[in-house]
Amino acid sequence: MNEAMEITTFQLVKGMTIKDFIAANADVDAWLQKQPGFILRRICEGSDGWVIDMLLWKSARDGKRAAAGIMTELSGSPVHAAIDQSTVDWTIQTCRHRLG
């Protein structure tokens, strides 16, 4: 199994709602669906306001390549201004177990 899970946690900038954030991701979502190895994306918001953005990739290499592309190819995306960059924690790890 070579799948990899990318998990990014962060807070939104003051005044931004999760609905606003999801709308700001329209270009990112369209771009992700065209990326090699992309399987799925889920965005969650905790009651504490922290956002969890989770992506599943066919490999860690696919996820790392796409993460770099989001910062370069999509550098003008409104999604970047929606995130409090000082709170971002990002990781991508190879999956070791799968159920379902």
C-alpha cells in the first residue's frame, strides 16, 4: 500500500467563516481533481474553530508535488488570504493500514 494522507490544520483569519473558506477553495478543488494521484479531500471544522483539511493521495510523492503546486501555480488563489498562516501545521505520511 502506497497511499498517503495529507493533513493540514489551521485557523481561519478573523471574520472568515468555514462557508467562506470552502467558497475560496473553488479553484483549488478544480485544480486538485486534475492532479495525478488525487483520491479525495475532506474539510472539517472543530467546535474550537480549528480547520482540518485532509487529502488522500495514491502516494506521498503525488501529495508533495501537489502541495508545492498549490504554493506556486495557485499562489494567487483567495484561499491563501483566508488562512491564518501562523497557525498552519502540515504533514503527509504514507498509510500503513486501511479499512474500508
